[in-house]
Amino acid sequence: MNLSIQQMVDEACRAAEEKKAHDIVVLDISGVSVICDYFIICSANSTTQVKAIAENIQDKMARQGVALKHREGLREGNWVLLDYGDVVVHIFREKERHFYNLERLWGDAEVVHSSAGN
């Protein structure tokens, strides 16, 4: 099954929400970078939750036939990066998210979804 980029974003966000990720933000970076089209950024309260969110996203995406191209940080669980080509997911503990502040770094990108503050 081939998912559209938007379906990939939706599936990854749903999988993150299932494991209680919070402050989910989707940035459309296609106009400001050649890295990918979308960043999904979300937060977790602990390294255990970061890992659970990452594993759930990987499971759901694999079931949809979406290949994981690269993964970083799962062992440490402070910041996990899941690279699906057109979509890159960043799962942070709060402390790391505030430190790296990707939303500010990619401030020229369009925010297409945000659950921040919910």
C-alpha cells in the first residue's frame, strides 16, 4: 500500500497520539528545505514514553507499508528521529525539545497542524 505524504503525516500523528504524545506540531518545510516535506515534532514526559511513541509510529507505518529509512536515538530515548523520506518525525523529552527548539530553528516553515497547549 502506498500512502500519500499527507496520509503518512496523519498516520504518524495518530500513532503518536495513541501513546499520549503532546504538543504535536507539523511543519511544512518543503518551501525552505530539501531535507523532506514535513517535520512532525512531539513531546513525551519520559524516555520510556519517547520510546513507546517511536515504537508505535514504527509499527503503524510498517503495517501501512511505509519503509523506515533511518532512525536515531532510540536507545537513549531523549530525542528519537524517525526518517520516512518525505516525512521526518522528532520525538523529544520536554527538556531536549526546549533546548533544540526546532520550531524556532525552522521558523520560516508553515505550521500545518498544532496540538500545542492541548
